[in-house]
Amino acid sequence: MMFFFEVLIGGLMSGIMYALVALGFVLIFKASGVFNFAQAAMVLFAAMFMAGMYGDWGVPYWLAIPITILLMIGLAWVIERFVLRHLVNQEPIIMFMATIGIFFAIIGFAEIIWGSRSRTLDVGLPDDMLFIGDMLFQQYDIVTALMVAVLVVLLMIFAQKTRMGRVLRAVADDHQAAQSVGIKLSTVWVVVWSVAGVVAVVAGIVWGGSLGVQPVMVDVAFKALPVLLLGGLTSIHGAIIAGLIIGAGEALAEVYLGPIIGGGIDNWFAYIIAMAFMVWRPEGLFGEKIIERI
């Protein structure tokens, strides 16, 4: 039983990290009504710049982190100024295709500067083993899970309790109506992409320190997709709960089903859960059910 709880808690700690990346998707979707395909690339972009400054240029991590945050805010301004501003009130599919272009542009720009080789990322977090009762955990996993949990709570407060959070919901409902009451879409989009950039920095620190900074980080970031489908594209608390479900589910499946049906379950288990759930509830656990008149 203690081993079961060890696996479960480890899965929940992974799940909160999936939820963090999913929140980046949710915030941008709530502000623009479009799925941001580039969020996964932003995670890799932030991690590559931190690892490059720390490893290649010798910039200490305590300085590399705020520099990367400022860089991501600058990236948000560039995306709004040269891409999003010209797509106001366009069809969602056009903006979605634009985010695919941003995805490849971000990765290409990072590789031009830093190359594509793998790097390590050490920001000074403890990495020793820790016994809690009969359960064994890495201190790194515990510290990063707590750090991510704090950021998730702050994002929930930002989206639900602040004026900008209400503005995001208004913009998501109707761009033209929001503009008619004096809301500037350019400001909203810079803010929300900046917040998504900060989320990407934290995710880059967490996964870069655990997996190393390498292109496979994009695949890990895409684990947020089944989280979104399960929790709902517009729900912040849905992303958190779904992230925990996905993280715990794939960890338990890998340990208990892996010996029976083969390894590598964690590569596809989350997508199977999301696909099966969509048959029953396409809008997700907490997503808004939209009824269109025809």
C-alpha cells in the first residue's frame, strides 16, 4: 500500500506540472478564442535561453531567470505587434495557423542562437533523496511541485479575481463587443502572452532541470493537450484537476499495467483517457457547453 501511495504522489507531482503548461494554453484561449499551438515551443525556447546563458556565457542562474522572463515579455510584444494585431476579428482557424507558424519560428530562432545540442539546467534546487515514512522521493520533485502549485494558485487569482481576468473573459466572448466598450485588444494580448511566457519559464526550469534541455521537451509539453481536453479549454480549475488526473493515471498505469501489456504506457495513456472522455463529454469536465443556433 505504501508503494501505491508513493507512485500516486509521484504522479500527482507530475500532473501539477502538466497543469501548469495547460494553464498557458487556457489563458491565451480565453483571451483570443484560439488554441495556442506555440505554447510548447515557448517552454523549450525559455529553457534553451536559460541553459545557454548559464552554461555557455557563464551568467549565474539567479540573473539568467529574470533575463529570460524579460525576454519572454519582449517576445509577447513582438508576437502581438507583428502577428496578432493584423488578425483581429479573423476566423479562428487563421489565428490557429498563425500559432503554428510562431511555433516553428520560435524553435528555429532559439536553435540559430544556441544550436540544437542537449544541455543541462541547474538552478540550484536540491536533488537529494528524501524518505517520508516508507516512501522515497526526490527533493527536486517536491520543491518544484510546491513551486508550481504556488504559481498555479496565483494564476487562478489573476484570472478569477482581478480586473484583467474579467477583461480576458470579455475579449474571449466577443472581440468586437470588447473593443466597443474601450478594451484594447493589443494590451490584452501582450499581457496574456507575457503571462504565458512566465509560465513557460517556470515549466522550462522544472523540466529542463529534470530531463535536460533538449527537443524532447516539446513532446513533454504537449502532454498538456489531453489535460486541456479532459478539463476543458476555457476552465482554469479544470486544467488543474485534469492535470492531476492525467499525472496520477499514467504513473499508476505504467507501474501496474506496464508489466502486463508492455512499457511506454506513459507515452500514450493520457491521450487515450482524453479521447475516451471526449466521446462522453466533448467540452471536458468543466468546459462551457456551447449551443449554436442554426
